[in-house]
Amino acid sequence: MNRLTVVNRWNLDLIEDYYRRWREDPASVEETWRIFFEGYELGDGRAPAAASAAEVDLSAAAAQAAVTRLIDGYREVGHYLASLDPLRLSLPPARMRSWNSRDSA
């Protein structure tokens, strides 16, 4: 499918026919049309139904949430813990001196 030559109002009947065929059986149209119609439905808000609760792996979801919280923690506080003074011209805050003494040992 070439977007510039096929997808326009002149070929509306053809596109509607492909769309109807795709709705009945996605394998009945070429892969490029499948991708086009999947993107169309996603953008239109009619995406395929999400996985049911029985199909969701709760332990994997909890692990993903933990990783996300860890990443957010590094984003929020990581710059306070990082040594950003390559020449070490300034003293770190008092609460951080214990961290730096471990680094120099």
C-alpha cells in the first residue's frame, strides 16, 4: 500500500471494503492494511479490548510498579546523592559527608 496513491477520497469504496474485510478477518487483508486499520482504531479510541483480570500476572505487575517507583526515586533524589563537583572544590552537606567518606576509602 502506498499512502500517497491509495488512501484518498477517490478510493473510499476500496478502503471501506478492506476495512469491512479486516473487521471480519484481519488475516484477509495485506499486512500493511492490517497495520493501517489497527492504527486507525487505536487513534479512534476503539482499540481492542484490554486483557481481562484473569490474564494479568499480578506478580509481574507488582514488580513493574516497584521498578517504576525505584526509577522515580532516582529521578527525584539522585542528583542530591551524586558527586557533581569533579574538582571537589566545595564540601558536601553535613548529612552527605558520611556517604563521601565511604567513597574515598
